[in-house]
Amino acid sequence: MLERQNGTNQRVVMTITTFADIDAARQFGAQLVEAQLVACVNLVPGVESIYRWKGKVEKEPEIIAVMKTTENRLEDLEAWVQEKHPYYEPEFLVLPVDAGASGYLGWVRESVGREES
């Protein structure tokens, strides 16, 4: 059954970061799941990023990591990413999830290990 996430402080959100190599992405993702900062990490290899860095346009292959967590874990997750990510300035974007399967959203909330009302 579809759950709309209006009015809850345990809103599930998706976050995104990127990595230069799959082994680093796998290790990072496993550590995040183990630490219960995220419920799941999807690794999407084979993307090419084009960006400006220090005045120069760069093109690099990357792996996108899509992470599912809750709003009340975001501060801890961002601090962890900033401290442990191999990039000097890692991408960290938060995408809202307006609705989703209630069972899946409940699983995410349970998996991140914080039940706050």
C-alpha cells in the first residue's frame, strides 16, 4: 500500500554521492549499512561525470551511490561521508521521497536503527 510521508519526522529520503572506483564504493556502502546510517546503497557504475574543478572542465568515469535513509539520520550520515569519503569535496545531495510502498518505507526506518517519534 502506498504511504504518503506527510507529517512524519521519520521521512525516508534518498541521498546521492559518487566514487571513482567500484571497490571503494562497495566498501563505503557496506560500512554505511553496517553502521545503520543507511538501509541500502545502490551502486550504479558506468556513468561519466563532466564538471568544472579548479577552473578546468573534467570528464571522469564514476559510480553513483544512491542511499536510502531517514531525515533524522541525515546529520550523522553527512558527517560520516565528509570524514571518510575519498574525494576532497564529495557530492552529497538529499532528494525527498514524497511517497512509497509502506512496507519498504517501514523497512528503511527500521534498518537505520532509530525509532524517534
